[in-house]
Amino acid sequence: MTEKEEYCIPADSGSPVIRFIAGSSKWLFLLAVFGTALIAIFLFVLGFIVTLFTMIEAMLHPQGDLQTLKTLMSVFIEVIDVFLVATVFYIIALGLYELFIAKAPLPGWLKICDLDDLKEKLLGLVIIALAVVILGETLTWDGTSDILSLGIATAAGIAAISGYIWVRH
């Protein structure tokens, strides 16, 4: 058993008062779990509705030019970004549940033993979301705006997050 796995095993030590306070605070975290899960559900539904309406609009008023196709692809990439953000909220809800309420039957890649695990999962998804944003901007770039600054800022953000994750390991 690795040190991390041993750390994930709950300890039975501690005073009864602290155990009572910790047990009672589960209800507060349950509010955070439900609130975060509701945000995730709302974003998933909203993304689905936008997808549905965009597809219906594209089928009812088809246009054969390349610019319209690029705009349509950009909308879908933005919807994917909404789904990714919803996924972040969902993983945060699962992580808070796993950390503060009870163990959940999660897949191995989503195992969360401490707040650092939760931060790592979140930061990985932030990197993906940043990449999706720059992809969407690149697709609809008309040559007049300064996309280089956005690209450099996005790359710097991704590099900083990647560096943080690398140092933590």
C-alpha cells in the first residue's frame, strides 16, 4: 500500500468532541455538494438546449458558405466549453462528497483522498477549458483582432498550471 493510499484510510484517533464537530459539519458540506451539483446539472441542461436550438436553426436555415460553418463550429466549441465547466462543477461536487461526507464508488482516475487531489483534477480541466477557448477564438478569427496576445496569455496560464501540477508531484 502506498503512502497516499495509507493516508486515505480514516484514522480512529481523536477526541470525541472533535469527532462530534466534524460529524455535525457534514451537513454544511452537503449543502455545498448539492449546490455545486445543481450548478453542474443546470449547465449540462443549458448546454444541451443551446446545442438543440443551434442544430434546429442550422437545419431550418442552411447556408453553404465557409464563414457560416466556422461560426457554427465556434458555437459548438463554446457549448463544449460549457459542458467542460459543468464537468468541473460535477467533479467538485463528487470530490466534496468524497472528502467530507462519505466514500463514493468512484472510478480509480477520479479517486479523491485530499484537497490536493481535488485541486489537481480541477486544474487539469481548467487547462482543457483554456485550450477549448483559444480553439474557438482561432476558428472565428477575422484577422482584425489581436489574437496573439490571447494566445500568449492562454499559453502562460496553461504553463503556470502545468508547472504547479508538476511541482506537486
